[in-house]
Amino acid sequence: MCGYLERTYGEYSFAEALKPSGLGNIYAELDGRPPGKSSFQPAVANLMHRTIPDVVIENDEGERKLINPVWWYDTVIKNGELRSAGKQSFNARNLQLPTWQEPIRYRRGIAMMTGLGESIFTKPENKGKQQFLMRAEKPILLGILYQRLDDDIYSAAVITRQPQNKFKVYHDKATPFFINPDKYFVDKWLSKKVTEEDPDIADLLLRPTWFQRMEVQRVKTFTGAQLFKNSVTEILEPLANRL
């Protein structure tokens, strides 16, 4: 599950850091924002103001744009208001389900972040869960599925895949789908002319990995980033070098 994202501004230039992915130009405008941190959570309980900001998508003509989709895919406009259609859909894991078959083929996007939060339930006797804040040394790219509801109104889900061994200690049910930050792969992922059956895309969906080194700390809450007692900083190295 991926239920918390964050982006820190002012530590480095996104335009420069994202040049290898071909996304430097479109994210250059974010370099003008004041230094600080923004955090994002799913639109549970019909909190439709909760979005994943600055998701890059590509239209039928191959032009890229940034959108701010509500972080809850199964969403409708009812009586002029944006509402959840009921199905929990801030993550997309089983891509064989009818809900995801069209967007994984035609409506794939990318969210650029610098950190994310994961949690794992402890043993029953402990009656609780551990929460981990994971921050990358460079921007991370996450796979997104989206739909357009009306004009500039969109909804989206973060893709997750089967749990990976080194990630299981932070979340044992799924692993976020990290996009290879190489322009060759990014161009394929965003293109509506390339399907999910493309060998490069199919391989990464089947064998997910992460491409950035991340520092991991156990926290009491994600938004406050208050460290848990006796928390130590762990290093999560990239699972594989596919660059």
C-alpha cells in the first residue's frame, strides 16, 4: 500500500535532477516554489480536496502536461460535486481487474516525489503498526493510473505491485511501482501508442524494483515526521541497477 507521499522543495533543482528522465523541462516550474515540504494523502471519506499534484501525462498528440488528480480513482461527479463511487481505489495493484485494464493500457502517468510513507502491522500481541518514512536522495518517479472526469478534473491511483523481499520489512503486502528514471523508459510509459504489453513495461510490472537510494526512519506520524523512540536511520539501497 502507498498511502502517503511527500515532496520537498529547495534542496536541489528538479530541472537538473530530472534531465536524464526527459522530465526536467516540465518540472522546471517547480523550482520556483518556496523551500519547504508538502505532503499528500488519499481522498478517503470523500475528502476530494486531496490530490496528487503535478502528475505528468501525455495526450494523444504526444504533448505533455501536469494535472492535479484527486487521489481516489473510483470517483464520479454527482449533482455538480466530486464524490467517491465507493470502491477503495487509491492504489492499483491487481491490474487484471476490469477497473484497471483500460487505464494501464492508455492512461499511464508519473508522479514525481522525494519521499513516501509505508507501514506494517506488528504481531497481534503488539496491537499496532509500525510506520516508516522513506526519503530518497534524488527525485523518485511513481507509476500512476488516471481518468479524466470533466475538463480539468481528474482522478488517479498509485500503482503497487507484489511485495519485494527488501521492502517487506516496511510493508509486506505490496511495493509501490517505481518508474525507471531513464528517458527511454519514461517515453514508453507515457506514450498512448505503447501498451503495457511492451517488453520493457511488462518486465518492470512483473519484476518491480526501485532505482534510488532511500533513507528510512520509523516515525510516529508521517505528516509530523516525529521520530519513534530509539528510531535509527536505515539505508535502503536500490534493489537492482537497471539504468
